[in-house]
Amino acid sequence: MYESIEHIFTAIVQYSVLALEFIGVLIILFTAGKGVVNYIRNRSDVRLEIAQGIALALEFKLGSEVLRTTIVRDSQELLIVGAIVLLRAAITFLIHWEIKNEEARMEIHPK
């Protein structure tokens, strides 16, 4: 009984991780396409929109990594997942910092 519940839980988590990763990829692709179109149109907020899209995608990908920690079996795998979470969190922090700087730059020098 316990093993079947654990198997179901593991399957739900694995599919949820895949779904969150897929959503993150879709957001990146959509943002990239929109960024190219806006660059061609010579819009001044292209960098800001791309940074916001990447930040949103990273949030989904970070969520998938946190969810993945619930099914980790050994300490080596936990260290790898932990390192991935730390790297993605650092990148998310840097992108949010870039967004704030870009918003401030746009307020000072509007096009």
C-alpha cells in the first residue's frame, strides 16, 4: 500500500516538474519572439520586456527544482539539485536587479 502511494506521488511530482519546466521554456520562446519583433520596431523597452520574461521563466524553472527536491533519494542528488536552485536563484536576483536598473534608466531617459 505504502509503495503504491509513493509511486503515485513520485509520478505526480515528475509530471509536475516537467510541466513547470515546459511552461518556463514556452515563456522564454514567447519572450524571445516578442523581443525580436519589438527590436525590429525599434521600441525602447525591449531590454526590459526580455528581462521580465526571463525572470518569469526562471521563477517557473526554480519552482520545478524546488518540487524536484521532494523526490530526491540520496545526498549526492540533493547536492546537485541544491546547486541548481542556488544558481537559478542567483540568476533570478541578478535579472531583477537589471530590471530595476532598466526601469530607472527609462524614467530618466525616456525615448
